[in-house]
Amino acid sequence: MSDQPKPPSTPHPPLQHTGHPGELVGVGEDVWMDVIHKMDEVYSDLLQYEVALEQKNAKLEESQQFILSVLTSMSDILVVCDRNGLIEDVNRSLLDFTGKELDELRGTTVFDLFADDVARAQARHLLTLYGDEGVHDCELPLRARDGSTVPVSLNCTPRYNAVGKSLGMVVTGRPVGELRRAYQALRQAHEDLKRTQQQLLHSEKMASLGRLVAGVAHELNNPISFILGNVHALQRYAARLEQYLAALHAGAAPARLDALRAELRIDRILADLPPLIEGTIEGAERTRDIVDGLKRFSAIDRDEQQAFNLAEVIERAVRWVCKATRESFRVRMKLPAEIPVRGSPGQMQQVMMNLVQNAWDATAELPEPWLDIEAKVEGSRATIRFHDNGPGIAEQHLAHVFDPFFTTKPVGKGTGLGLSISYGIVERHGGQLAARNHPAGGAELVIELPVSG
């Protein structure tokens, strides 16, 4: 390399010095301005870089503080270890659990935390077998600070660096006793909630039934009065028949028997007996049906599943509610003869009574209140519409009409549970209950239910 000829160098013009030593000749003011500008740019970049670096340092400190606060507040134990199981860091919960300080634990293996050799062997096997996949909900005993053995539900997750190289494991765990107590508390809360729901359902039923006592009493009064009148008539007829039979068995003369027969109107009694008996049976059956309806309505029959005719349930609900309202409240029904539904007739009767009662409450102040009920069965679905001529539902209330305890009635006039419970009952029967304002005015509530085959 040194033997090769070098290219001739271009001669530089000699620097010319002025009278001042060190002053460059031929460098103009523009060159110095460019140099100063470049220095300003570099200085500005350095300042911006320093500001950005300080901001990143502040964010890093904030992140570290956040992670530290999270680790400190964790109730679960946490251990960070390397690939060989050596402990690098732990949280406060583990220190409290073991009764040791961080300096005592650093450098020891995570396996030393387990209660016995069997647990340590199981832990080594699991971390070796599933080291790259993690271990979830593995129950192993750990040694507590008082020397006792505490079963702990452990989760082990591998950790990696920026290039994907394994750095070790993060082990978290919670004493199983705490989990069991938490599950027990959750189960108890669930049972309390179910019991409260049943009590609310039953309370709303009883509240509805209490409002309709007068109507039900009137409903029962008709057949009972009919039966009572027939029984009195039968009692009188029995006395006449007894008198006539006594004369017959005493061997009275035929002329005397004929006169007595005419006097006691035996032929008329014999003609009246069949309709009297039939009427009494009909009144008794009607009373029985009313009592059965009351029993079904008041019973808590959440799991009852039977086939029934929803049209009969609607008619009975309308009859009961209307007995307790003003005579001016007209309910027009357009129902098919059969709406076959499967479920609880008592619960569905509560729904129908709630909707009819709500319609009456909404129209009670009107001079001519009315409610139209129309039902159709199309395919496998039945649709029942309740349309009243009340003021309708305010737009801001439409989204909340089925919320528990939501009511627009004055205090003491409603519980706010009727529509909420009705909504839940319809859903349990596989249907839907919706509310809207009818285009012609008033509110409209629509029930859709699956029909049974």
C-alpha cells in the first residue's frame, strides 16, 4: 500500500493574515452567521431532548410508583423468580404471610416456601413441565409465619424479555380458605337474593289481591247466593214431599191423595227439582273455580309447569279487577276461544291483573275510561295487546317503566314492582313484555308468548 504512488495534492491558496494575529482572511460574515445558526439549532435540539428525557423519566417514575402501589395493595401473594426458581422480588402480602423480610427471601428458591418435600417436588414438576405455558389454579400447601400449613391456589405465568427470552416465572396465589369463605359469602348472597325476589313477588301478589278483595267478594257472592236460594227452595219442597209421602204410606184414600197432591203442588215440585239441582251444582262449581283461581293466584308456584288456556286467565283477571272499579270502566275483549300456553296460570293471572289494574289507574280520572284487549295466535306465537285511553307514558319514563320500584303514582298508591315482576314472569315463560304509546293516544302494553302444541 505504501509503494503505490499518491495522487498529486491540490495546492491550497495560502491563508492571508491581516494585521490581527489569528484572524481568518477570506471568511465572510455570512459564513459566521451560518455557524451561529447551526449552533442554535443544536442547542435547541439538546434542550428539547432534555425536556423529553425528563418527561419520560417522570412517566417512568410514575409507572414504577403505580406498579409498587398495586403490588403493595394486593391481597394475593406474589413472587418473581428467575429460570432456576431463585426469588428476585415479592410483595408485601407474601412477607406478611411468611413473616420474613425481603432480604431473607432474596436468593432462596421459591420451592423453599412450600410446606413439605412432597409439595416442593410437585411444584418443581409443575414448573418444569408447564414452565413455558403457565400453571393455573394449582392447589399446594405453603408454610405460614406461625408454622402452620396453609393450602394456596397458585397461578404461575412465564415472563420474557424484549426479545422473547425466558426470564423466569411470576407466581401468584391466594389461600384457599379465603376463596372458600368468598364463595360461601357469594352463595349466601345469591340465596338471600332469591329469597328476597320470592318475597317481593309474593308481596306484590298479596298487594294486588288486597286491592281486589271487594271484587272477589262480589264474584263469590253471586254463586253463593244462587246456591243458598236453591237450597231454601229444596228445603221447602222436601217438607211438602215428606207430608205427601206420609199420607201415601198411611194408606189415605185416592181422593184424599189427589187433593193433597194438588194442594202441595207435588207435580210442580217434581218439575222444579232437576233445574234446581243443576243450578246448585253450577253455582258450586263456579264457586270452586273462583277459589281455585284465588289459590293459584296467591300460591308461590315459580316452578309450576302446566298447560292452560290463557284466554280464560285473561277473562278471569278482567272480571276480578272490574268488580272493584267504577261501572263506567269498560273493558272490550277480542280474544280467540283458545290460547294454549304452558307455564304457571297463577303467575300469568297476576300479569294480566297488573296490566288491567294499571290501565284502570291511568284512566280513573276520565269520564269514560276504557281498555281494549286484543289477542291473536299466529304460528307458534301469541300476541296480547292492552290499549287504554289514558294520557300515555311520558317519553322520559318509557325506558324505566319495567325498572324495580319505578312508579309515577303518588306515595302509598303503588309499590313500583307490578310491571317489573310482570316483566320477569313473562320472560320466564319464554316471552316478551313491551310498552309504548299508541299512535291513536293512550298507552299500549304488548305481550308475546310462545304457544304450546
